[in-house]
Amino acid sequence: MNTTDIFLTENEFDKQYPLRRNHFDPNAGWGTETDGEGCLFEAYGEEIEFVRKQDPATVWTGVDSDEGPLLLSGLHYCDRIGFLVSTKPRPANTWVTVRLDSCSDEDGSPEKQ
């Protein structure tokens, strides 16, 4: 089975994959500009149980990497910050990496240091 790697900017991700709110914690991180309600789910308790029950193609993991913060498709535990759940799944056989604004330039490529 062949897989495809896709790299998105944070803006591209936001347009393609709307996020579900964290209904367990109204003060969760990863808030939106319009209402401030957060979308970030924790890696323990009822929040991770909820995430594990979702379609794996809708689960995203925020990680702290050597390249800076990234958002990766799927459920990952190493260096994780937290989890997001989108309302739209990523395409089958596709792995998506999102370079967050703090670590990429305007075209989404990593900043040169």
C-alpha cells in the first residue's frame, strides 16, 4: 500500500480540517478567535478515551519537535502536546504534517536558521 505525505501550512489546515470543540473543558487550549473555546484534548482520562473512539483519520497530534511545534495526522504519544479532532477526515493512505506558524515561513517551508 502506497502512502502520500502532504505538508500544509497552519492556514491551509484550518481551511481543510475544521476542528471539534473540547466539550469536556471549555478552557482547553487551541482556542478559536471567534469564541475562545478550545479544541485541544488531553492525553489522559475521559478526553483521551473520547479521542481514541474517533475515526483515526480525524485525529491529529500536536508535537514538540526539533523543527518546532508540528501537527501530525494520527495518534502519537512521543513528544505530544495534545490531540485535536477534525470534523473532516484526511484522505485514505495519506500522512499530513502541518508546520505551525511559529516554525514556518509564508510558503510553509521550514525557516532557515
